Amino acid sequence: MLDRRDIKTKARAHLRRHYVLLCVLCAVSIFLGTEFADVTGNAQSWYDILTGQETELDLEGFFEEPEEAAEEAEGRLFENYSKENLTARREEAAAQMRQMQAAPAEHTALGHSRGVLASLVNSVDSGHLYAMGATAISSIVRSERATGILLIGGSMLFYAAVWVFIRNMHAAILRRAFLETRIYSRMPLGHLLHFKMVGRWCRVALTLLAKEILERLWWLTIVGGVIKHYSYYLVPFIAAENPDVKPFEALTLSRRLMNGHKWECFKLNLSFVGWRILGFFTFGAADVLWSIPYGVAADAELYTRLRAKTKGDGMPGAERLDDDALFVHPDGETLRRHYADIVLKEDLTDNPIVDLTPVQRFFAVNFGIWLGSSIDKRIYSRQAGLRHQARVGRMELDGLAYPQRVNRLWRREAAALTGKVSYLMPATVWSLFLVFMLFSMVGWIWEVSLHMITHGTFVNRGILHGPWLPIYGGGVVLIAVLLFRLREKPALEAAAIIVLCGVVEYLTSYLMERANGMRWWDYSGYFLNLNGRICCEGLAVFAVGGMIAVYLLVPLLDLMMERISTKVLIPVCAVLAFCFFGDLGYSRRVPNMGEGITESGPAQAALAEAQPARYRVWMTSENG
């Protein structure tokens, strides 16, 4: 008999020691929609009720109006609409459009009905994206049969890749983090890539896939689904401890561990009902900030106790649960044997090899900007990488963090990569400028492509006329430079990214509207938005994207730039700078605006003002 009260007491203590990290990891699960996705549904349901967005719209008979008559009315409208009248009434029309309710959608992504992510997922879920894809492919191959084959094959590959190798994998990553932090006081960021470092990412993905398929099949019998849900309950923990376990071997081990304990596990889950009810009445806040990580911590404690019991009883297959360092601190002699080189690395990194001037050191240490020669930068960067390895190794040697080298699957060559590409390395001015240009262009391509998919027309997005959206590139560079000192503290880095991006996006929206009299984006109707200028979903995307950029993409890009001669790099930067700043000066006098570019372009605002209310509602929902 398991002591449920003691399990929950230990779980609360575990959660308090690593509160921020574990809450963030659980929030990522909610964001991905892999687990606990009902939290966002509860929040959005309350939001819709309080804002009155559940009111149904009467659009019956609207589309019965002859198309020719509608086109003729629009033509007369624009002929008689003077420029002065348009300027005077544009803002009033745009305000009315923003206040209109969007038509209720049949499907919502993670509980949201608006936003880039929601629009993309909902279009897939409702079949709208399939229809657009079918039309595009059919026009290329000119064969309905070939179009069907390509769509089915492409859909299967896309869903398989995202579901198996990204979404489901987070379940094992989350459990691994909870197991590591259960007895260790620190968890380096690189440990989240444990399955990649030991070369078992695909094996774990297949294990979780097998669990998902079998459990869904058992749910067809209803009663069997309930039983097998608890039989396979510990599969993610087993894969997290030993990713080398084969899929059906993990299922068998879970059944044996849970044999005779399914009812106890059910009662443990039932004891969290009060917290989930509180989460419903707090818009999901109690779930995100306490009950969900609390529940996973309790599951980790449950797994630990069942594992110890079955290993003590000599359960067949228990020897495969062999990562004892997750549950008991290894002795000092074992750690010293595996980490004998750490002292040498610390000696090599204590004294700087490259002599920097006070100005160079100030910018390198505080902002991650390198102002010295390229040769010195390579030496400095390698030393920074070794310093990071030594710092993590010292934490593991001292028993503060899980000792990865004790794991039998640990690979020295995989760990050596952190000495070549480190998020603590400074970047040159040229690299940062090219990062700015690259992310600005990628952002422009993303928004133009999204508009083409949604509306079927090409629109040059943004206030500038060139193929760049500087808010994307500028955001990445600001994060990389201003928050460089926080990179060794990922939780603070993520929080700072949200604050910084929120301030930058809000001020950019406000200043652009003051200067040009209209908005280029409007988040009115999004869940938790502030004056329509920023919203919770957008800031969450910025946080995830910003973390990926500064911890992975920017260091990789900077490493690539090191291989390019400055004789080539500087002229390329000069040409790009000339084009960009020339466009900036021209667009200051003649901003890029119009329908599809701004949230309240002249044609769109005029049409919305003149048409009946139900037509304005349709335009609002179609143009977002």
C-alpha cells in the first residue's frame, strides 16, 4: 500500500525547489497541445463568456446577394469616395471593424480562435488548408488522382513527423526533467537534449508512439481503455530513465510496475480534482502555476517508489531500469573517475588566453559583441565553450546536477559539440547585422506566405517596401545583445524575452499608429491582449522563438560567419545596409499601406464603413 499523503508531501517539496523551471516545462506542454490542453480551453471559454463572444451572428441570406450587384456597388462606392472624406472617416471605420465579433469557428486550436498559430492549426483541422492545397497541386500536376495521392502522402508524413518526433517527445523530456530535479538542485539547459546526446531520440519517439496507438485501440472497448491507461501510465518515465528500452519492452515493464497499483494511482489522480476545479474558476491560472506541475511531481514520486519496490522484489526485466544516478547520488570515487579531466579544463579556462582592451572586454562580457580580430575570436570562443563545459562538469562532479557521464549511453563526441558551439560566445558586429537582415527577411517571407495561403494573393507586408520586416530581426538582435548576461539563467532569459518583446511590440505599434494614423497589426479579440497591440499568444511565440534563436540559431550562424572572409563579409553587409536604410528613408515619406497590409487600410476601411453591419462582420473574420 502506497502512502498517498507522503507522496504528495514529497511532490510539493520537489516542486518548491524547482518551481520556475518545472512550471515553464509544463507550460510548454500546454503550448504544444500534447498534454493538459484542456487548460487553454477553459481559459478561452471563460474569456468568450465575459467578453460576449459566444453570441451567434445572423448571416442567413447574406451570401444570396448577386455577385454582380455587389461588385457594382463597390465600384460606385470607390468612385464617390473622396480622399479627404476617406482620411477623416478611416479611423472611425477601423474602430467599428475591430469591435465587430468574428463568426464562431467550428474548431479552435488549443482553445484559441484567433492568432497565427490558431489560424494555421484550425485551417488544417477544419479541412480548409486541404482544399487550398488540393487546388494548388491540381493546377500544377493537372491530375486529380495525382493530387489526391500527393495530398494524402504529404498529410501523413507531416502529421507523423510533428506528432511522433516533436509533440509526443515532450512527454519523455518533461518526465526526465522531473526525475533529475527530484534529488539534484541544478539542471543545466543542455540536459533537456539528453535523448539527442545519447542517440536515442527516435527510439523514445517510437516507444511513446506504440503506447499512444495501443491505448487508443483499447479505448474502443471503453473499460479496456481505462484499465490500459493505468497499465501504460509509467511508459514515459521508463523511456525517460532508460531510452534504450524497446517500445514493447517498455509497455511490458509498465504493466508489471502497475500490477496491483492501478486503483492506488487512480485515487492519487482523483485527489487533484479540487485543484482542477479551482483551475477552471481561475481561467486555468491555478493549473499552470501549481496543479499540473504538482501532479507530474507526484507521478515522479509514484514511479520512484514502484521502481524501488519491484527491483527489490526481483521483478523480471527490472534490471533494465538501470539509471540509478537518477535516484541516488553516485559516490565520490565514481564521480572523480568519470570527471578526471574537469580540473584540467578549469585550469585552461581560468586565465584568458586572448588579451582584450577594457572596451572590448566590456562589450564581449555584457552584450556578447566581439570587437577584436577574427583569429582572436576563434580562440576566445573555444575557451568560452570549454569554460561552459567545465562549469557544467563541476556541477555534476560536486553532485549538484545529474552526472551524465555516469550514464552508460553517454557519448563523448556528442558532448564535445558544446565546446564548438556555445550560446555564451560573443558575436561580431557583422554577424549580428546579418542575423538582423536574415531574420527580417525570414519574417517577411513568413507573413507574405501566410497571407498567400489565407487569401490567395501576394501582399508586400510591413511598412517598408523591401522584402524585410525589421521587427523580427530587430527583436532577435535586441534579445541577443541586451539579454546576453542572462543566458546562463534560462528561466530569467525567457521571462526577460517576454517583457522586452512586449515593450518593443507595443511601442512599435503605438509609434507607427501615431506617425501614420493606422495600425499595421491588431490583436483585438485575442485571449489576454493589451489594447490590441500585444497579446499573450504572441508573447509566448516570441519567448519560444527567442529562446531557440539565442541558444541555437544565433551561435550556429555566428560560427558559419567565422568561416567567411571579412573581404567578402564587409561588402555584403555594406550593400545590404545601403538597400535597407535607403528603403527606410523612402518609406518614412511614402509608407507601404493598403488592403491586406494594414489592419485598417483605406479600401478595407471604406468598404467596411459603407456596407451593412453583417458584411462588416464577414470582412472582419476574413481579414483577421
